[in-house]
Amino acid sequence: MAYKLVFPHEDVPPVDIPERNILHIIEPNDVLIDSRPTKQLVAECLKNPIGMGRLVDELNGDEKVLILVDDYTRLTPADKILPVMIEELFQAGIPVENINILVASGTHRAMNDEEKLAKCGRWVVENIKVHDHLWYDNEQLVDIGATDNGTVVVINRMLTEADFIIGIGHIVPHRVAGFSGGSKIVQPGVCGTVTTGQTHWLSARDYLGKDIMGKIDNPVREEINRVGVDAGLKFIFNTVQAGNGKVYACVCGDPVKAYRAGCRAANDVYGCEIDSLADIVIADAYPSHMNMWQSSKGVYSADLALKEDGVLILVSPCREGIAAEHPEVGELGYSRPVEVASMVEAGEFEDLTVAAHILHVGRVITGERKAIMVSSGINREDMERLGFMKAETVEEALSTAFRLKGQDASVTILKHAGEVMPIYNG
């Protein structure tokens, strides 16, 4: 008997896997979804903020409000959230000309007009200015000092010009921060590379994936929260989506207290307990499959389910290539994480965000492990430079993995690997 594994990518054909080899099939958990329209859920949530009063009570009507929204790499239904939130701002007396939106793109590329329309909704883009955060543009950035722990805080200057800052995002397990959401809309969302590099390098240098991912409170998240406070973040609205994209939970209010409540809901969806590690893990990077920079999230999830001498099969179209904003990744690859760490310690590697990314992925796919990638967007030469063996199909990749590990090798399948979180306590 065989299990037919079907992928959500048009250019990735299904593959049959012998059932006797399958150890786990990991995907978002089934959860009870509220059938009411998303805008109604948003309105209800805004009436019940956590740790603070409603926006209509917190604002006096003359503030300049800046709303941070995440970008095209996230599934947050900002187009449903923004109209309801802005209506509440109107009720608080805030005029439309006092509202600005800043896309918290971190170190990703800027969204195009079509993507902004899809993210924010037509009424918003036609009535409110939607700005792009460009992490590399020093004219946009301002140094506001350092946190108590010494992290230099360089942020988009629009934050310093606002009286009240709101962050809109979603919450899923995250390798760097434990979970996304909360103050992550500020760091790395609207920070300069010096700040982002410091928090990401802290995560890469001092902690393994199992030490951070899925931990609501951890040293890296605590520093991200400090950056959020120092930058003036006052209020968040975060969603948790089920595997089918529908909203499972909404939280809003205090950036730390509401975030923590949202993390518990995210764990309901994406936390998946397993009783053993596998020889082979097939990880479909969806929904983080745009480029290799994003697809690394599938690598981090696979790390939590794979034996130390196992084989990872990463499936991701990567239609935008490796990382256009970070060409060093394609040039250096992931095969030399120790060398990159030494370069950082010697002061020879300035971009700590890139260094952290290389170290994060490199630790997973090097050593005794092997990694195979199925991607139409990255050619063989580039893939091998990254540290992956290239396979044209998942069937070919699986055949190679069985040749390396034996025909009786155990296989774990990670669907939605860009967000699911295997939990192994063995």
C-alpha cells in the first residue's frame, strides 16, 4: 500500500510513499473555526483588548496614528482588519489625514501595487497612504539609542513622528523569536539591518532551534519586546489562521500580553507532538515558498523531526530565487556555518542578519545530515553551492534518500512546513 502525497504547487507532481515507511504525517491540527465573517470577528476582538482599554478610550482624537502591517510573505488578512480598525479610529475622533500605514517588510523586497491592494484592500489604498519600509535606505532610518541590554535600535523615522503606533500581524511558531507576532512587527519589521542583525545573531549564536521555536518567552523574544517598547509600539492586532487560511483566533491590545495569548492559540493549530525522530523528512515549505530565504522556515521545522544523521527533502518552488535582497546567501551557501561564525567573531562579516540565516540553516543541513531540494526556481549549480543536492521531482529525491538510508528508513511528512512545529520530548 502507498500513501499519495499531494503538494499545493502546480509544478510539483504527487509522489507515492510506501505506508510501511511512514512514521508521521504532520500538518496543522484541526480546530473549531468560528463561522462568522472575519470582519465581525475583528470587530468583536477590538471590543475586548487584552491588558489595556479600547482604542476609542486610549485615543483623544488629535493623535497621529501609524499602523504597521506585515507584507506579502504573511497570510494575515489585513484587508479585513484595517477597515474595521480604521472605523474605530474614526469613532475615537482621529481624522483620516492623521492615519498612515507602513508596510513592515523587514529585510524583504517592497510590495508592488497589486500586492498592496491584496494586503490592505481597495478602500485603504485609495484613501490612506501606504508607505514602504526600506531597510537599506538610511534616509528612512533613525537611531533612537539602545535597549537596556545594549541592542542598538535603528527604526524607520515614521515611528518617531507618530503619537500612537499599532501593529497588525499573525502568529505562528518562529525559529528566531519563538513565535511571530507582537513586537516582531517592529523588529525586524521596521528596523535597520544593525538592529535586525543583533537579535538574529543572538538567536543563531547562542541557541538551537529546539531552544527557541515555540517558546513564548525566551531571551531573543524578550529583546524583541524591548525594541518594540523603545520604538513606541502601543497596540497590536494579531490573528492565528488555521491550516485552511481561515481565522481561528484574534487577539489585540498590549503588545506583550496580547501576543502571549495569541501564542497559545497558535500552538493549538501548529504544535504537533511526535514520539520519535525520522530517518527522512519531506518538508513542503508552503506557505513560505517564494524564495530560499523564506523557505528556510521549512528547514527549521524539519530540524525538529529529523535524526542527526537523517536526510532532509525540502520542497519549494522558490519562484523568486534564493534571496535577491541578500546575494551573499547564494555566494556563500549554507555548507560552512562554522566558518561564517568565525568570520563574524573576527569582524569580517558585517551583515549579521545574513550571517544568522546562514548559521541557522547550515546547522540543520550539514554535519552527518544530507539535504536534497526540489525546486523549479533554483538551478543545480546554485543549489549545490547552497549545500543541497538537487532533484527534479520528489520521487527522485525520495529514491536518493532511500539509497542513502536504506529501504526500511522511516519517513516523516511535513505539510505546511513553513509554519508547523513538531514537538519531540524524547
